[in-house]
Amino acid sequence: MMGSVTFPDGTTIPALGMGTWTLGDRADRRAREIAALRAGLDQGLKLIDTAEMYGNGRSETLVGEAIAGRRDDVCLVTKVLPSNASRRAMPASCRASLRRLGTDRIDLYLLHWQGGIPLDETVEAFERLKQDGLIGAWGVSNFDDDDMAALSRLAPAGACAANQILYSLDYRGVEFDLLPADRRRGVVTMAYSPLGQGGELLRAPVLARIAARHETAMGPATPAQVALAWVLRRPNVVAIPKAGSVAHQRENAAAADIALSDDDLATIDRSFPPPTRKIPLAMI
């Protein structure tokens, strides 16, 4: 059964969303990628995450085409580059994203990572965009615990809605401090690359063994579904795996059918131990 997450403004969405990193980069895959996003919406997934950086705007343009006529079905997230996060540059950057996305509002606008522009200026720019009705909420990406603590001293209470970070079985360091701290702050964690990179994680024998114990609506579980179910089990976390085909999107959605047992989780912990000390936030 699909879990859900709730943002500070009360918006509740399914805990499984859709990422778009590299989508739109190849013309020969465009129709298939658009179909994948639309299939996700058909399955009840709401959150689509993109960024102005992805393909220099090509991903946003593809998302805009995919959601045409279905805007109200979507919790739309995009990200501003740190070089554009000033009070002068952010409004133009936001409007350019809106044009590519074919909409008049962004539901959640994120700072892609922290750069050289003072954070208080970025917060001011975000708040102005909210006042102008161009964005519904704002958040950050790739912020470690000390970064979030600094942000909480600058921003109005409850203003930062989300922190998008690398989180998967092979990047568990955030469990030591960042995940629980953001939950206390009321900040939703968005887990990017929850299935790892390059397929190495999904070849782990432990995932195949656990997959053999489970079934989904599509049939026998896969290692990828187990890895995704492991992320989805955590409260206050929305996972945003990428799917470039309808079949892949359906496989991702079926991961919600898997309820990992205590024995499954203990077995996973032996192969992918949880952190016992502070580990700096990883980025890819």
C-alpha cells in the first residue's frame, strides 16, 4: 500500500514520485519518456521533479508536454541553479522555468545546491516569488544538517518545505542526523537516486534473496523494487526514481506492494549497515 508525505502547508502526496534527470536529452526517446510520466500520473503518482539544469531546460520542456491538460494532477517541482538564486536573477529564472513547463505556477521550487549567493538573499527571493503567486512553496537540495540548521535561523518558521538529498541503501549516512532532524523541523525529505547509480546496487545478492520472498501486482518482486520499498518504508520521505518507459514506471509503482518484514530489514542491515557516526552528505 502506497504511503504518503505531508508538506508544511498541509499538502499530502504519495510517497513515490517521479524523477527526470537525463529525460529529454535524446529526441529518439522523447515519446517513450513522455508516456512514462503520463503512466505514472495514471497510477496515482503526483510529484514530478525536474530542474532548469537538466539538459539546459530540455527536461522541463518535456515535463511541460507530459503534463499538458493534466496540471491539476501534478505536484510540480523544479530547481534553480545556485548562480541564479539571487534576488535579481531568481525571478527571471523562475519565469523561464514556467514557460518551459507550460504553467503559471511551480508547486515547490528548490535551490539545487548552496552556492556563493548569501542564503538570506535566496530566502528573500523565494519569499517574494511566493508573494507574487509564482510558486506555492520553496525548499532546498543537497543541504546537510549544519546547512539546514543555518537555514532555520534565517527563514520564517515552516517556510522550507523540503530538502532533496541523495538517499539509498548505499548512501545511508543521513540516517544518523539529517533525516531525523529534518523530520523534527517539519521538512520533507526527497530521496533522489533511491535505486543507486549504474546498477551496481541492484546486483547485490541480498536484494535478490529478499525479492524472492515477495510478490507484487506485477508478479515476483525484483531487486529494484526491494531497494525502492526500503526507501519508501521511512516516514517523511518521498522517493523520486527516474523511469524512461511505461514498463519501468509500472515496476517502480508496484514497489509499494512490498511490505518488508523485520527479518528482511535485519538481513539488509547486515549487508548495508546503518551509520554509527556522522557522515558528510554525499552528492552526485
